[in-house]
Amino acid sequence: EVQLVESGGGLVQTGRSLRLSCAASGFSFDRYGMHWVRQAPGKGLEWVAGISWNSGSMGYADSVMGRFIISRDNAKNSLYLQIRSLTVEDTAFYYCAKDIDYYRFVFQMWGPGTLVTVFS
Amino acid sequence: AIQLAQSPSSLSASVGDRVTITCRASQGIATGLAWYQQKPAKPPKLLIYDASSLEDGVPSRFSGSGSGTDFTLTISSLQPGDFATYFCQQFNKYPPVFGGGTKVDIK
């Protein structure tokens, strides 16, 4: 069974940094692109970052460019999102999502999410 | 970036109803569109990709159609578990973008 479990969220002050993790299991992690998608409480979905199966390609939403860094460790079946200079606008549920292919931007499977709450 | 306009933003329907949700892209995206279902306090679930391909395990009452700029998600006979919010998402052009969502609730 495909499983994605995020961790690392919490309550954090503006300007601080945070590292989110996603543990994957039940599929060949090193064959699929992976993404982070966020959702502010009660709002819509926003793709924030993606990484191809071999880390050869990475992409970021304009809203987070320069502050977010996505990475993966295929040996550990893990995905990461380093976030720095947090703002209140970063408050959201952060979902780890498995791509349907190497890096196609179709989000086939999602984790339950981890909540990041930023306060000033 | 491409913009996706979903309509309606909400609708009320009864079990057994046929429901249609539309998604319009600000420029042509061929068939690079997906549909997701999200229930409260749950992550989204992929229903349809490539505009009309049904994801494994998704009931056949869900169908998608369209290409270019106009797309449709249809639920042929609404079931109790289908009351949720539905999002379209384009993946034809970078960056991927989601529509604003359509909430389907009980009439």
C-alpha cells in the first residue's frame, strides 16, 4: 500500500525556518517525481515545489522562490522541504504528493498533511 | 501562469442527481487537466487525469471530458460519499495550477 506521511509542522514565529519531511513507502520511490502542495485553512490548493525522480529537475512556485528548497533522499525514501524566512502567508497544511510519473505534475497520491502555523 | 476558472463555486444536489462541473483555462492546455476530490479534513484524491482517464479504483460514475480550454467533470448519479469539494488542475504548462474548487453539498 502506497503511504506518505509528513512531519515537521508546528507553530513557528515569523522569520524563522522549518524543515518538513515526508516518509514514503509501498512504491518504488526512486521512480517518481514528488511534490509539495499547500492549502491554507479553508482555502484552495497551491503547488509550491516539485522534484523529479533523480533530483535532476526542481521547480518552485513564484510565491516561494528563493525561500523554499525541495530535496529528496532516494536511499531513505524521503522527501524534504526546507522553508526559511517564514511569513504568516505560509500558514497552511503542507501535503507531500507522489507524481503519477517521473515528473509530470499529476498528483496521484497524497499524504495526510502537516500543519504549519506562523505567528508574528 | 495559466488561470483556471471553475464553475459553479458551489452547488446543492440530491443523491441520484447528475452533476456537472466545468473548468475553463485561460489558454489552451490540450488534455493536460486533472480532477481531484477533497473531503473535509482529508487530502485531495485524484479522480481523473489527461482530461478523461479514470484513475484506478475510482468509480465509473465519474467521467471527464474536454480539451483545449473547456473541461467538464460529470458525476452520473451522485452518491452519499460524493459530497465533497472538487478541484481541477492543469499540468500541461509550467507551473501547475489548481482551480478554485466546487463544493457539492446536499440539497
